Amino acid sequence: MSAESVRETRGARLAVSLSGTNLARASDYNQRVVLQAIRTSQETTRVDLCRTTGLTAPTIANITRRLIDAGLVKEIGRLQGPRGQPAIRLTIEPLGCLTIGLNIDRDHLTLVALDLAGEVRGRIGRDVAFALPEDVVAFVKGALDPLLAMAGVGRDRVIGVGVAVPDDLGSIALPGRPPTYEDWIGLSIPALLAPVLPWPVLVDNDAAAAAVGESQSGMGRSVSSFFYILINSGLGGGLMIDRHYVEGANRRSAELGLLPDMTSGVPGAVVQDVVSLSALLHYLATAGFGVASPDDIDHSDPGVQAVLDRWVDVAARALVAPLVNINCLIDPHAIIIGGRLSERLVDALIARLHVQLAEMALPAMAPVIRAGLAGDAPVIGAALLPFLDQLLPSDATLMQVRQGG
């Protein structure tokens, strides 16, 4: 799939603010803000919503009535207090609507059903090396009905589909890539999936989706600005500043994997050549420990562990220069490492990075931490895209309001 086709179909981005706006014709945006405020609370009241959003009591009353009528919010009794009329408690209706998330990577496919509260209601995954377009269609077709059965809802509750996919899916050279994998170049994923997914389909880069997912459902709930490192078959990055995803002028920000590897003696080497699951499995295979999946790695084998230790050393050295640049140029609250790398290896890599970065005289040093969502961050972030596009506050929505759209 070309980078251009990904950019053309990107969905709305995560927005931070729960403040409403008094701009003309902003009722849709205000409704999104109120829904998000309710969604991020276990429960709330209309009085609390006025305080949180800055909107007036009549506006909150009208919006909450519309959300209840739409089946997205429900009343759950009254809040008991010492005096006066007890306030009515409000909470989200999780199965008021549902989205589907799909992660297409070079070594696995994952499909999830996500409810309005952000909980995964169903998940089906399959390890498959370099799945071709027809393989993805067959996987989705076979998994969709079982997935919705896990969620306990019908197709009528689904409002859209988000797809997370690496940029340049068919063109990046990785060990074992077959020539036919170039079929992905220039392919429209929404058009490919239209026969099996009869809903709007939004496509985004997998690291960007992972950063959005981590921001809403992982470590990002307590860290507003962070750089996300996604270690999957390849290596990607995502930048969140004040809970806004920063995509860059060409929507190719945080391309960590394609940075030159200054520690390598190979001409044209990039960081992804070392820091990726593909590279790790290649290291193991070269040493005589061939495995098909990171889940098959036997950490109890001393020979395997020796290879893993060498890989952690080389990977940390390759990441030091990029992380120094991230600290000096961006100054995030944290650098978060996620993806399908095992927690054990992520922790080993983080420990090695902390040792090497501690030797640097930098003006500020963000802690490197393990992601909360780990391997499912891209697919959860993908499933959030339809919510951001249709129901929740986003930069794109507010821009349309300001333009009178």
C-alpha cells in the first residue's frame, strides 16, 4: 500500500480538550465533548459536566437528552447527598455502538470489536507471514461473524472500521518477503475490504494508531506528551503532544525505523534493520534457533538467551542516537515502547537504554517505559478511529466548526 493512499484515508485525530466551544454552529462538537467527558468517567452528573466542559446547564441538559435518546448514555439512579434534590448519575452505554479494528502487519493479522467505553469485546488474531491482499479478505470474512458473536451484538451496532497498517507495506525490504508482497503497493484498502466490511473504513499508519490507542487506553492516560516506539515486524514511531497526535507536514512524522543506523558499518543501514521482530528472528535463525513467532522463543535455553542478549545490546546501541534526538528536540514526558516484543525483552531493552542514556549529558531525559497496551495498541487505536471520526472530539471536527462546516 502506498503512503499516499494511507494519507488520503486517514481518520480524525485524537483531541485533548474537554472544553466546549461557543462558536456558531458548534452543537455537534459540544455533543462530542460531552460524550467524551461521560466516557472518561466511571459516572458523572450534569452539574459535573457543566464544571468539566464549561458549557451551560441548558446546553448540557439538551445534549445529554440527545445522547440518552440515541442509546449512547444511560441514567443509573440518583447521587445521594445531604441536602436538596439528588443529582441524576450518568454513565456510558458500552454497547450503544461498536467499532471494528483491523491490524495488517507483515507477520500477523488481528481483528477486534471495541465498545464505546473502549473495552475490547472480541479479538481474533492469526500469525501469518506476509499475508497477501486476498489472504486478508479471507481472514476478515471468516472472522467477522465469530467476532461479533463474542461481542454479543449484531451488525447493526457497528458504526465503522479502522485499519492500522505499516506505511510502505509492500515496498520495505525485510527478511523473507516474497516478490508477490508488492501487490500491496498502491492498493486501496477500503476498496479491498468493501465486499466484506459494509461500513466506512478509515486507514492509518500502525504506529500512529498505536500511539492513539496508548493515549486513550494505556500509559497515555497519565502522560500527556510522549514518543511511542512500536516494535513489530518493522519499527515505527508516533508522537503525542498534549494528547494530540502530531503527524507532520507530509504525515510521516516519527519515522523512527527509517533513520540511518549510525552504529552499523553497512552502507544505507537503518535502525529498523536491527530494532524489529524481523531482525530479532533473523538473529536467532542465523544462530541456528529458527522460530516462526516471537511467542515461540525459548528463554530457558542458554544458547537462545545468549543470542537475545546480543540482540538487546545491538538494538540499544542503534536506538541511543535517535532517543538523544527525541529528548533534545521534543522533550516528551516519556518514551513508551510497545509492540509484539515480549515484556521480558522490552524490559531488558529499557534497562540497557537507561544505562547508556545515563552516560549522556543531556538537558532533560524522559524515562523510557513499557507500553500499557503492548501488542494490541495498533488494532485498538485503529478501532478508535471511527469513534473519533463520528462521535468523539477531534481537531478535524473543531476545524470544520470554525470554518462554518
